[in-house]
Amino acid sequence: MRLYLRFGLLLGVIAGVGCSKTPPPLHLSSPLLENTLTNPWYQQAQGQLLDKTAYAQAHRNAKNIILFVGDGMGVSTITAARILDGQQKGMPGEENNLSFDRFPFSGLVKTYNVDAQTPDSAGTMTAIISGVKTNIGLLGVDENTRRGDCSSATGKALVSLLELAEIAGKATGLVSTARVTHATPAATYAKSADRNWEDNSTLPQQAISAGCEDIASQLIGFEKSLEARFANVDVDGIDVVMGGGRRHFLPASDGGQRTDGRNLLAEWQQQYPAARYLDSKAALNALDLAATEKLFALFSGSHMQYELERRDEPDNEPSLREMTEAALALLSKNEQGFFLMVEAGRIDHGHHAGNASKALHDTIALSEAVALAVEQTSPEDTLIVVTADHSHVFTIAGYPRRGNPILGKVVSVGSNTPSTAADGLPYTTLAYANGPGSEYFSAQEQTAAGSRRDLHGVDTQDRGFQQDALVPLSSETHGGEDVAVYAIGPGAALLSGTNEQNFLFHVMAYASGLLPQPAYVE
């Protein structure tokens, strides 16, 4: 029987063991890490890491970590996006590969939250970035926190990979097509009993009275907060933040939603006078990245545009690839290396809307950003991980012939006309188990009481088309099955087989030297 031993003070960690040009070890006080180190989820994943590290002893030198998260990018989404991408290139489509399909290592990831069979992005991203599974709706705090109860989060904070990279002297950044205060990016820096507390106007009075801080405010105060939590730690704050969500940083008088009168963007600029704040693609294009130390860019009031819509106005907002390129140019100047999280946040929103076209085009945009990262880094010193936080109830079915338009109606092998179901109506290859595409929400399109809408003459490849859904819901839901993980670079071999989601953190931290090798005795 193995005895897994807690490794002294974890964050000899931050010594950057196994990495070149790393700062000397920092010794963080044990009480502040107790939640993390004693959590059973953390310890279970450490045990799993032990079992796999024997296969990767020679591959623990990741100077840089890039984590790509396709929000809601389940396996069926990857398959359909791969086919669509190929068809847009003039191929039948099925033989195509997205950029990360070519990665040498892949596996499966179990996505459930501690309290939920089908998860949300807050609990799942907390697992990925902190090494501890937690409850649905929680950000950066453990499963003993009650959602919406500010006081219950006291003493429950977890340590994120971005924070460990900061303490180790690495450059850090986050990029998202969603609001930067939304669940996935927020999990990298925030500690909150509710993912919806994006600005002070969303906090209940009880939380305000208890001293809870909204997520946008936590982002602006990240540096001081991290230094206050750990003695003898001196960090310089997050170097790159790009995405949407401007409304959560501005007071109502300036077009925002804050009711406390604070202009957080002005506060950030005052805190970092040499840094640059941007709000347009033109400003990003004109920026001298070589002369820029820090960058904060919010390109929209809420979420950024879907990729399909962005292409209509290409000068309005940068693509995910363009934001990734700018982030890498800035972060790679740090000789200690960097950690970057890139989220394709609107894959999830397209699916919630029952709109496969928007979700799939955003998945292709993620693939293009990953390709850029592969081009601009080396697998010798950079670990790139591509995964999803959860899936969606999205299906590919109906026996369509090879090369049939993935967004089209089913045309069977040997036929040139759409197949029909038992009700005599055609149907699409892509569909949802629930959502707004249900007949309940399409009564005006029904041919008879209780029948499906008639798709004869309907362009199912139109960007606004909603695929059929079985169960009527105003918003399609997440799925609960495993998602995929793809990896290349130092430590990538550890990401194979079926893994608990929180294990991903341990692999990234181990490969980059942010955590020491766990010790055990037989």
C-alpha cells in the first residue's frame, strides 16, 4: 500500500524545479495552503500523478504552458467542426484534421462537479486550473463553500496555476472571446461563492456586508491580493488580459453596470502607469508590443462577437488567433517563461442557442489559434494543452452519405434527395437533445398540430438556423459525458487514458516545475 506524503511546503514549488533560469525557491506558509493540500480531490489527483510520472521523468522541462479551453467543446463538436472546416476547404470533410487533432497525446476527461452530474463552467474550470474539483457555480473555492453564501467561502480559497506562475516569476495572461469576468477566465484569478458576481451590482446585500468582492474588482486588485495571501511573495500582476466584458469595470455614468461609482479601468491604469489599455482592434494593430509591458484590452461591453459575425466586420474586433498572437508576443519576452490561458468562450453560447453553425465556426477559430501557438513555440520547452470544460447535448446522426454538408439535411448513401422521417419530413444531421429548436418553440413552422417543422425549402446551413431539439427548453443544456484533452510538449505523455478533470492541473504544474514531484514510500 502506498503512503502518499504531503510534500513539505508545496511551493518549493515555485522553485521552478526542472526548469532553467528559475528564481530561487519560495517558502509559502503552510496554513494558507492547507485547503489545497488536504483536500481529498487534490490528494487523489496527486496519487494519479505518481502513477504516471514514471513514464515522463525525462520530460519535465516546460518553460511555458499554454492552456486552450473550448468552452462547451464536446467530442461531437470537435467532429462536426473538423468536417465543416474540411468542407470549407473543398474536401468531403471527414478526412480533415483540426490543428490539435495532430497532437501526439490525447485522452478523456471526466467533467462532473462535486455536487452535479452535468457540470457548469465555474466548477469545471476551477478543477482544471486549481487541481481541486468543486461545486457547480463556484470559482476558486473548494466544495465546502455554499453557492451564494459569501461567508461560507472564508478560508476556502484554492491556489490557481496562474497564481503559481506569477509567484514563480513567469509572465501570465488570459484571453477569451467571452467576458473576462465570465466563469472560465475568472477561475484563473477570482475566489467567489457565485460565478454571477461579475460586478458589485450583482452582489446581494448580505455579500456586500460580509466584505465579499466582485469578480471584476478582484481582477484589478489581483497583484495586491496575491501578495497579501502569501508572505514574502512579490509579484507584478497579470501581464495580458484580452476579451470582452467592459461593462463590469465601468460605473453606470460611463455606460457600465457598476453602482459603486468605481471606474476600474482608470484604477488599473493608475496602478500600472506604463501599461496600455485598449478597446479596439485598430488600437491593438497599432500597438508596439515590443515596447509594451502590460496589456488590458476589452473589445466589447459584454461577450465578443461570434466568429461568423466578426467576419462581417473584420476591423471591429480581433480574432482569437490575433489575440493569441499578441499575447504570445508580449509574454514570451519573460526569460522565466509564461502561462497563458486562451478560451473560445462562444462555442458554448452557440450551443445554448441551439445554433450549431455559430458553435462550429468558433471551434474552427480555436483550432486556428492553436495552430498559431504551435507555430510560434517549441515542443522542447512549451506544453500546449487543448481541452473543454464540458460538452453539450449535441448529436451527429442519420446515416448521411460521405461528404454530405455537415450543416445540411441528411442525404443517404446512394441518394441525391433528403431522407425523410416517419412523419414524411426531412431532418438534419446535427440536432440537440434539448433546447430552443424544439417544436414547442417553432409552432408557427409546424405543418400540423404536434408535428415537426417542415424543412423542405429551408436553408439549414444559414447561420441563424436552429437545429431541431427533442425537449423544449429556452436554452440548450450542457452534456455530462467525458470531453477530450490533447497535448504536445513536455509532460504531454501524462495526459492519456481517462482522467479526473482536476488531474490536468497537476500535469501542467508538474511539467513546468511549479509543483515538486510527489514523494511516496511503499
